[in-house]
Amino acid sequence: MANEKKNLPHTADNKADGDFALGMGNYKLLAIGFGVIILGFILMAGGGSEDPNVFNADIYGFRRITLAPIVVLAGFAFEVYAIMKK
């Protein structure tokens, strides 16, 4: 009887083999957050000029200076939420 396992909830001491630290829903949310971060970096891309002697003012546009960093930061905040969600 001393060797019988009790039906206790999963804790760090009696965690079953194959259990992950996060649930499947957390991993889906992490993937969504990663996609949002990638989208933000895609929004930042571009704005260069074909000719290095010609200045292209598009690099200072709203999309690259304001929108893209906000999207990236929102993605990182969503990642924190996805990890902390129980």
C-alpha cells in the first residue's frame, strides 16, 4: 500500500510524463502573437531607394514610424498574456 499512487492533481512533484508546461490553447495564442510580431516587422520593411543618391521620404511615413512599432509591441504584450493565461 505504501507504493500506491494517489489521484492527486498535477503538481511539480507528481507531474505525469508527457505533460507540457502550457496547454494547447496557450501554444495557439503564442503562435498568433508570433504572427502579429512578424506582421509588425513586415510593416516596417521597405522605404529604401533604388538610387543611393536620391532620398526617399517614405521611410518616415506613418506606417513605418508609428504603426509598425505599435503592432510589434502589441504582439509582445500578447505573448506575455499567452504565457500567463491559465
